[in-house]
Amino acid sequence: MTPAALRKLYNSHGDAGDVAFHAKSSVRTLIPHPPLTVPQVYNSLLCIAHIKGQGAAKQKQSIVEKLLVAARGEESRYLTRTLVQNLRVGAVRTTILSALARAMALTRPIACPEDMEDSPYVVPVDMLDEVKPLPEGKKSAVAGSDPVRQSINEITSRAEALVRRVFVQHPNYDDIVQALLEHGLESLAVNVPLTVGIPLHPTLGSPTRSLNEIYDRLGDLPFTAEMKLDGQRGQIHGWRDPKTSEVKVKLFSRHLENMTEKVGVHPS
């Protein structure tokens, strides 16, 4: 399709994923491509993220083309949405962290020790056995009055709070998932600590319109105020490589993007 035809599709649908789906539906290949697999797509996305230097744009484009050519049906829609970072299925960071925490609270990993059954973050098996199916039409009312479900919700809420707290100081899904599978929720904060070289989420201020609004929010709690200055917020991580004694520096933006090369930061 020509750029003009693609633009017309985008103006009609307003979503890059829908454009990819409709454009791909009219494409026919002489030789069928092997189906995409989750590891293949994941590794391709990692490769795209790590490509740097001269010719990086063309290399990334080539990988995306191969993925889209091999995609079938809805795959092209969600591949494109993944690449533009807008899945449009409500799978934002909060949703993923909540789902991960609940999965761990409801299903203890095989690798975890048996004493994890007594963890305040894990729902006991016998408690799950006591859960009764909810009658149709009265699910919300019955669920709110069921003490067993309330107890389960309290445990899963603790698990969610723990996972979110760890993610704020160490926002790396790979490290968090690996620690959860190997050690469980109980020691997650110990096994995934604050780490130099991995940016932590900054504390962002909440805008208020008056002192009265501040007092309404904080009550009698003490607080400090400071001038809001225009500029760019960043994190500078510096450390010495224990093997080579080389000093390394990374600079991250407030959105946790690696800005080291863009800004031109050097250890010297």
C-alpha cells in the first residue's frame, strides 16, 4: 500500500494496530511463513531494543518487517500496538504488576520452600478450597459479604503492594519474575534491591491550586514547599567496575530512558 493509502486508513481507524490488520488482510505470500512463537517475538523485541549505532534504523525496520510478514490474523494488530507501546487492552504497568502479584499469591512456585505456605503473601490451599461459586446475578453482593473471599483479597492486596513497591525501586520485570519464581514473595525485596545502573521511579509531585487544598490533603502533617523550576529531571548512576576498575556512568530521564549517549556523559 502507498503511504497515502495507509494514511487514509489511519485517519479512518485512528489506531496503528487496526491499520496493520486491515493492510495485512489483503497481502498474500507465495510461500507460507512459519508461525510466530512467543520466544521468537520476545527475542526480536529485545534485539530491536539493543540495536545501536550506524544503520540501527534499517536493522530495526528489517526485524519489524519480518515479524509483520509472518504475522497471521490478529497478530499483526497486536504486534504493531506493542511496537508503538499502546496495546489498548488495559494492560498497563499497574495491571501487569497486579496480575503478577495475584498469580504468585494464589500459586506457590515449585522452587519455593514449603514453609512459604505460612507466608502473609500466599493464600493457603485450604482457604481456596473453602471458596464457593457465586450465584448468578448476585456476584458482587455475595462476594462482599463472604469472609473467605475477603481474607483472600487482603492477602492478594498485600502481595500487590509488595510487588509494586519493589518495582518502583527496581523496575525490571526480568529480575522480579526470576526472583519470584526462585524465592517467592516473602524475600522479594531482599532479592531485588535498589541497584546502581537500574533507574528507579522518581517521586513526582501532585499539582495543587491553593494552600487550602494542601491542608485538605495532608491535614496536620508537616510539609515543606519548594520553587518549581523549569528544566529536565534526571538520574545519574556512577560506579566502578570491580573487574576492570573502570568508572561507568549512566544518565536516565524522568521516564527512565537511557540518555547517556544522547547527552554525552563521560566518566572523565
